[in-house]
Amino acid sequence: MTPDIAYGSLAPLLIVFGAGIVGVLVEAFIPARRRYATQMAVYLGGLAVALVSVLLLSGTRIVTAEGAVAVDGPALFLQGVTVVVAIAAGLLIGERTVIPSASRRKVLAGFAPQAAVAPGGSGERDAERAGFTQTEVFPLTLFATGGLMLFPAANDLITLFIALEVLSLPLYVLCGMARRRRLLSQEAAVKYFLLGAFSSAFFVYGVALVYGYAGTVDFRGIAEAVEAEGASSLILIGVAMMSVGLLFKVGAVPFHTWTPDVYQGAPTAITAFMAAGTKVAAFGAILRFFHTAVPGLEADWAPVLWVIAALTMIVGTVVGVAQNDVKRLLAYSSIAHAGFLLTGVIAVQSAGASAMLFYLAAYAVSTVGVFAVAGLVRDADGAEVSDLRSWAGLGRRQPLVAGAFAVLLLALAGIPLTSGFIAKFAVFSAAVAGGAVTLVVIGVLTSAIAASFYVRVIVVMFFRDAGSDADSDAGSGGSGSGGSGGSGVAFAHQPVTLAVVGIAAVLTLVLGIAPQPLLDLVGAASAFAW
């Protein structure tokens, strides 16, 4: 390792951040009538080039930027998954619709015309009639993507914190930009910001304590200090406080309370991006931190993560069963999956790392797909309908989209012949090899319970008549939108979003039926740079 910066190995990050900067300039200088097309070209072009650069760096194992960034198998794999998620989310974000106004202008379907104006006020109505479109969502998403890519590659405490904030700040803004239910969207953004800032404060204080113990911010230096000096209250408290910030990002119990509110209130395309991308990046950061910076403290942190993983699986599953709002149901599903993934952190390092990489890839595909479908269900006025009772009969009226949604839900449930089954099997096998047999038993039982609320959605779509209240006894928790009847509710015809759903469903089946190529890839990519 040399103190020089290997710019070639940082190419994916530099390209994404560069595209974000170009997007800001486009927003400032390109006329409004050409702004959407230009932003889409910059966004998708930048991400495509970044993905190619990730592929070209395959096999690289280097620590660069004076020890701040590790470019190795796990980092590159997760960066590739993140870029793919960002491309899919960008297609969902960029889907446009015609607003009912004299201008008949196309606008971004899920985003407010002007986020800064008061919800429901005259300024918002004027902007709506004028057909304003907030194309700054594209550079904001690019900056968030850059932060997500840096997070699992960060190799010192300062870079880890910078990545955390770079990915978080754009998401706080994006969560408050929903076109419909504006107050709910802005409430979600405020909650996410306040709780996120609070967790970041814990994280920074933990960084200070760890630095005070080790005298360095470099992960390798911290590991050497732990090996030489052993555990002390300073390092243990520091690691615990840093864990608050990391576990908050993945929605682990007890740091999960923001998840259902934010997932429900944010624009659905942003929810898809957050739910998939943030988990991919944050678990990569957790894996690197615990297995390269503080592996010598495993006897201290593993039991704590064991308890958190068990609680996360149980809470996410039990509360999820009571949800009638689809986006909140998927939020609690996301919480439960955070618990399943935490079992991989506790597992034997080599087996656990490869199992988690496969799980994160499979989960990202299914999650983007299910939220894409959730954003397609609209009433006669074009507003999203997330109340599950209003989905009755959708499967019989539009079987192809509902069938794809069913496949994606079954993958989240871990049903055989889907990617979710292979992912859970891999993670649980690694956890058993690491001695966490009881935790795996809890995981299997909660997976069986969680299958009930995924199946309930399928039953409502295919076996309930529109307007029927027969499904109401399955639970009434959570707040919904729309009435209990399904009349006038249908999957919107948005070709790009439908294409994303179709590709996600196909990949989910392919990874479930023929997972070996990806398993071989993650096995080869599971070794850290040192």
C-alpha cells in the first residue's frame, strides 16, 4: 500500500459524484423544457459508465486514498448492486404522467411540482397547473448513490462518517417530495431527519471514543490496538455508540421506529431506492467494520448483535402481521429481513460474508420490484392506494402484474424456487457454522410466520372480490389510504415501471432456480483487502 491515491480504483465513485455535479449544473443552466431529458441522460449515462468501471475493476484488492477507502471484492460487488438499484430506481423516478390541466404537460408521476411550497396552498396549485417538474431529484439521487457506494468501501472512521452523511442528507430531502399526501410526506422527511441526526450524534461520539482508545481512525490500526491492548470500557462504549448509527440505517430493533412512517410517506420510487440501496450499503459497512476493525472484540459484540437480530426478526414479523397498509407491511418486512441479515454478521467470516452478499443482491432485486408494484396501484383520480383492502380482485383483473408481484412476495417469504429461499438458506447455514443455532431456529420460525402476511396479500388480490370486507379480519393495524372497496382501483399503465417489475420477477426466479453463478461470484468476492 502506498500513500498515493489510485484514482483508477476510485473511478466508480468519481463518476457518480461527477454525474451528480453535472446534474446540478443542468438544473441551473438548462432551459426547463429540455431539463428532464438532459437529467435522465446524465443520470442513466453516469450510472452506466460507473457500472462498467466496477466490472473493469473486478479482482482489484487495494487500500487507497491514504488508507481511507478499500477497493476489494465486497466493496466492488456491493457498489455494483447499488448502481443497479439506482438505475432501476431512476427509471421509477423518471416515469412521467400527464397532469389534468390545460397545458397537458407531462410531469414526474410521484413528485411534487415544488417541494418548498406549503402543501395544499395556492402556490402548490399554481405550480401543478403550470406543470412544473422537480428534476433536481436526479442529482440528489446521484449524490445519495455516491454515498451508498462509499459506505461499504470506507476503511477509516472519518470516511465512514462522511459516507453516512452523504447518503443520508439527500434522502432526507427526497422523502418530503411526494406529489400526493404532501403532509404525510413532509412528516416522514422530518421524522427521518430528526432521528437520523440523533443517530449520527451517537455515531460521532462513538468515533471519538474509539479514536481515543486506538489513537488512529484507520480500521487496521484499530484492530492492531485491540490485539495489543485488549478490551476496555472506552472501546466497548465507542463500538456500541457507533453501532447505533449503523443499526439505525438498516432499521434494526430498537432503532426501527422511523421505518414504517418514512416508507409510507416518501415517494414510492424513493422508498424502493432507500429500502434496497440503504440496506445493501449499510450491511456492507457493518460487515467491514465488525470483521476488520474490531474482530478481536467478537466475544463482546457478537452476543449483543445476537439479541438485536432475534428482536428484529420477531418485532418485524409480529407487527407486520397486523398491517393493512401495503407500504407499512413491506416496511416491517424490511425490518424482519434486517434481522435475518444480522445472523450473517455473527456467522463465520468467510461463509457469512459470501452469504450476506448473495442475500443483499437477491433482496435488492425483490425489494425494488415490490415497491414498484406498490406505486402502480392507483384509484380513478391517479392517487396511489396502499390500503390492502382496496386491492381486492386486482389479480383477476390484471393477472400478469399481480402474478409478478406474487413471485416477488414469495421471494421475500423465502419460498423454494425463488432467490429468497437460497439467500436465507445460505445465511442460516453460515450462522449454524458459526454456532448460532438458536438464532437460526428463531429465524426459521419467524420466516414461517412472515409468510402469512405475504400470502395474505396474494389471497386478497386473487381470491377476494372488489368491495368485499372478507379480508378485514386479517388485521386492521397501520394507517392506509383509500377505502376498503376495490372499485376503480387498478395497476396504472406505466410502461417503464412495468418493465422494471418484469425484470425483477424474472431475476428473482432465475436466482432461485439457477443460483450457482452468483454464489460462485460472491464466494470469489467475499475476501476483504486485508
